[in-house]
Amino acid sequence: MKRVTIENVSKQFGQLYGVKDVDLEIKAGEFFTFLGPSGCGKTTTLRMIAGFYYPTKGKILFDEQDVTRLQPNKRNIGMVFQNYALFPHMTVDENIAFGLQVRKFSKTEIQRKVDRIRRQVHLSNYGDRKINELSGGQQQRVALARALVIEPDILLLDEPLSNLDAKLREETRIEIKRIQSELGVTTIYVTHDQMEAMAMSDRIMVMENGYIKQIGTPQEIYHRPVDRFVANFIGETNLIEGILEAIEGEEIQVKTANGHIFTGRKQQSSPALTHMIGDKVFISIRPESIHLGTGDNTLTGKITFVEFTGISVNYIVDCNAFSLKVMLINSYDQIKKIGEDITIHITHDSLYFLGE
Ligand SMILES: Nc1ncnc2c1ncn2[C@@H]1O[C@H](COP(=O)(O)OP(=O)(O)OP(=O)(O)O)[C@@H](O)[C@H]1O
Ligand SMILES: [Mg+2]
């Protein structure tokens, strides 16, 4: 396993930037995820690490070695592409062995390595099966085995679960995580699925339009997003606009357009917020942090939407100038109907303040 340093890297396609000023260090053995919407530059960054693109500007290092312009086959990386890129008429073993043959290992050595990795991805008895006789999840594991069998310093995975159904996605996500932590290989994972990113990663880089928006642990990104884009992208949230009305010690008050005052804690603010009275502020409130009944920040509103998901009851509550998505767990016996009034509250700690 190796450390990956990306030093101030940009990639231009003609006049357009695919990626701009990306600066980050991925630790040896870390599970690191690039997360962001379509076109934000995830694959471009991954391809520069793999050597399929050279940066227009900046440097890429594996440990101390400058690999910026090194050919892909000299980097000792394993890569799984979105469509797996397996050879459909070849067997599982022939597919897995491909990278070892290119590297000129002996026949017995190849078979030993292939057998071992096949066990690791739980395909022990599938060596002679053709790829087109496998399920999507099994094919995914062959692609993973093929990338891992060469014992890469760095494993690159570009949306490897996107072809799978929801249940298989979750199972395979757990498998990838298990194999990665057993082998301890530095792994860079690309996805636009925030749940997947949160569940798998040691750290996440959120990207937008070729730029880094935020780098942090799943908890940091979820609870302390730097701006509205990140807050919205990482899970569901309610964003309410208001004006900073008062600060008293650690307490802060924000007034909404309909005159409602929310009270929260100053420390629960994005670092970008300047805390000047009269500033425009956005309050981020996660649906699951809203509770039934009265308490801090009590509100009453009308229900405009109800949904039962099995885990929770979700409401949309119209509070005049704003509506709130509310997610209630363990309140199935008293599900309310559209048109009914509901009283809810939000603890001071559950408000998070963002700038414009
Ligand atoms: N070879 C190329 N030539 C020109 N523009 C490109 C090329 N590759 C990528 N781009 C542009 O660079 C930007 C970033 O693309 P990239 O493929 O990195 O996005 P992405 O984050 O992987 O998106 P997705 O989630 O859709 O895969 C996009 O605007 C894309 O159109
Ligand atoms: Mg992509």
C-alpha cells in the first residue's frame, strides 16, 4: 500500500477544466472516496492517478515517487471500471489471470495466486465458468479479483456497483469493504451515491464543477458541511433562509421571513459564517433530528405529505414561510393524515448555520 499525493492538479480539455486545483493527500491503506454529481471531475481525477490522462498542471506522487508522467502499466495499480470490462467468452480464471500473464509469472505461480484471490472474493468453485454465465454481482467480484490479484499498491474503483440492484449493491459494498480491510490496500472509490460513500469511506472528498468542496470523515461532512451544496448533497436536509437577529454568548438567533425565531448554538456554524448581525443565514436541519411535541424551537404546521417507509414515517410540514421534511422513527401507532396539524420541536444542537 502506498500514500497518494495530488499536488495542485488541474486537467484542461481545450478551454474547459475537467478538474481544477485539486490538492490532497490520501494516506497509505486509507479507503478514500470521490463524491459528487455527474460531470464534477471524479473520473478525470481517477484517470490521472491511473495514468490514462496526464495533468495539465500539478504533480501526482505515490509515496515519494513522482508518477505524474509514468505510464499506467508501470504504476502497479488495480482498477475496476464501471462496466467491469471483463472478457465475456473467457472463464473466470482466465479473466483473473490476465494481469499476471502480462507480468510474465510462471503457470504454477499464476494458478496459486488466482486460486487464493478467488477464495477471497467467495468464488471458489467458479474458476471454469464463463463470464456470460455469471450474475451481475459475481461478475463484479471477478472484476475486483482481477484488479487485486496483481497485489496493487493502489486500488481504483470507478462506480463499481452501478449495474447492480439495491440489495446486491449493499451486499457487494460490504464485500468490497471486507476485502479492502483484509488486504489493507490504499483504495480510491468513485461514486455519486452519498449513502455508499458514507458507509464505506474513511474520508470523503466532495467535488463540484471540477473543484474540491470539502474533505473530511463521513461524520464531519454530514454534521459540519461547509456550505449549502455539501449539506444538500450529503443526505436530506431542510435549508431555511433567515437573518441573523442576535448573538448572546454561545447562543444565536435567526429570524425567518414569517418572523419565526430559531435558536441554536454559535459553534454549530460553518467556518465560513462571519456572525455579523443582519447577515443572511441558512439553517440546515436534518429531517431525523426533528421530534414530535414541544421543546426547543417548537413549531406547529399542517401536514402536506405522509409516507411510511418501514423504518420511518416521513412528513412534509407546511410552517407558512417554509416547509420542513420530518422523519420520525418509532411513531407508527400514531401516523397522522394530510391536512392535520402537527407540533414538532428541534433541539438547539440540531440546528446548523451556513452562510450564503
Ligand atoms: N476526454 C474528454 N474530453 C473533453 N471533456 C472531457 C473529457 N473527459 C471528461 N470531460 C469533461 O470533464 C468534466 C468532468 O468529467 P468526469 O468524467 O471527470 O466527470 P464525473 O464526475 O466522473 O461524472 P460522472 O458521475 O457522470 O461519471 C465533464 O464536464 C466532462 O464533460
Ligand atoms: Mg465518471
